[in-house]
Amino acid sequence: MNVKRLVSVIVLAVTVLTGFASDGLGYNAIGDRSVQTAYGIRETREGQQVVKKRAVSTSSFSQVIDKADAMLEQYPKIRVVATGYYAGYESTGKHPSHPSYGITYSGVKVRRGEYSTIAADLRVFPLGTVLYIPGYGYGVVADKGGAIRGNKIDLYFETKQDVFKQWGKKSVDVFLVRRGDGKVTEAMMQGLNEKGIAAMAEPID
């Protein structure tokens, strides 16, 4: 390989590496359509039109939300023991064929989102209480459990595998974002998940 060709190869390699390192982008292109994911933003290019969507999986909600720690310091902090549960028989004693499968004590369906349903001792955290649990995200008290007494909470996960892989049992300081008034509705859960963190600045219906 002569010197000129060697220099060309080096310049090409540096250009390619710099392009990827500078913006952290990756493209999968098909014709006029290309898809790019960078730092949690999914961008689809169709001709000249660019559509951006947040591409954050359920398991990574806590990583995104943890960036709001400084804002959360304004809320009371409470030490609790947090365990995990799912809608299956091992946690609830109900099979999918049961008419109340996946339905919490409050009447809303279990869900894992930016605001998830959790269980607590309702004498400590009334229905509708919003907690922030580091490593998990926001939890809305919508359920109760026979073994959940005092400063204990039970966090909802979609599968038994997620319970053990993502959580298990931990002692953790949670933030009391809003004390509930004894009720939770589907409209409330939907509103919280649509507005996200901004919902904390508004009255919750």
C-alpha cells in the first residue's frame, strides 16, 4: 500500500469514527425512509419530513425520571421497604380467567408506565397518594395487600421475571409527592401518564 492510499484510508476512518462519536447516532436506511435513535429519541425520516418520538422502554423509565432528583428534594422523604408483585397467581391468587384479574382494590387496572400502580398500607398512604421511588419511578397507590403493613409498599411489574430481575426487595427512601384523598380513577391514571412529570404542577382530578 503506497503512502497516498494509506493516508486516504486513515482520513476516511477518522471521518467515519468522528461522525458516530460526535452525535451518537445510528441509522437503518431503506430507500427514502431512515430511522435514527439517539439518546432516547427515535427519529424517522421520510423524504424531507422528520418525525421525532420518545423511544423509552418501560424498563428504562426510572433512568429517565431519576434526572429529576433535584426537583424531588422539595418533597418529604420516607424510608420504606419495597417489594414487587405482578398480576399473576403467585402474587394475587388470581388466574387470567378470574373476572378481577389485573384489577386493583381501587378498581383501576394495574399498569406499569411513567406513573405505575402500587400497593400500600392505606392507613399510611391513602389511595391516590403519589410517591416517587428511586430506581422505579412514580407510583400511585391504587391497591393494598395482606402483607403490606406500615411503611411497606408493593410495586407493580408486568411479569414475575421483571419482579425478580428489576427489583426483588429493597429498603429505599421514597418521596411523598402528593398525599391521596382516598380514591383513584382511570381518568386520573390516564391523565398522569399523558402529562408525565408536568402533571405534578397541576391539580389531580
